[in-house]
Amino acid sequence: MTKITNSIEIEASPEKVFAWANDVKNMNEAMKGNAELEQTSNGPVGIGSTFHFVGAAAGQTAETDLQVTEYVKNKKFAFHSIGASKTKLAAQWTYEPTAKGTKLTIDTEYDVPYSILGKLIDKISIKKAMDKNNNTMLENIKKANETK
């Protein structure tokens, strides 16, 4: 599994940032051009909620179904891939209060298919592209929460 950690400080409360990031419409705006997310379960987001995710990094497209595994309002949100997807993905979003607002940290773990070739492509380009995509998404979340 490849691991990536990205974080940013946002001048807004954890409550505001958490609520904003738990709205699929907002997240699709934050990921625009790199990924798209659709909630496939009914009701509010919580443990057990499911989503369909389509993302792109370094010319590679990944499509997977996700399920929320941990949900602590205003503090933590975690999910992992489920089903028969070739791409395995798990992430944890942590919202920590700071003097200025919130430190949002995203810990991502993923495994690309295709054994040795997939691992080589990952080291050469996918990891860098995913890191860039995560940082762009965090910047978009920051802008949206600090300007409203």
C-alpha cells in the first residue's frame, strides 16, 4: 500500500469545515477535474454510508465504491473501498482545532493493481499526482471555508 499524508490549516472552525466537507456537492467542487463522488446510500452521512468514487491521477482512472468506517462529528471521517474494485483505497480525514481554526489532515492509503508494473507506475507518477490532487482539494476546501 502506498501512503500519502496531506494537511492544511483553515481559518474556520472544525464544525464549519466538517459540515462543508460532508456535503457531496461541495466535495465535487473541491475535487473538480480530478474526481467525482456520488452518495449511493440514503440518509445523512455516517458509519455505513456508501459512495461511488471516480478519480484520475497521472492519466490513470480509478473507480471504486466506498463505505464510511468511522464518523466522529467535527473530528474524524474515515472510509475504505468495498466490493470488487481493482483499486483499493482507504482514507482518514482528521479535523483538529488550532488557534486560527482547523488543521485538516488527510491520510490516504491505496494499492494499484497490476503487480510489479503497477507499482513502478505508482512510484514514477501516480503517487505524485495523487499528492498534488489532494493538496489542490485541500486548497479548494480552505478557500471555500475562509471566504464564506
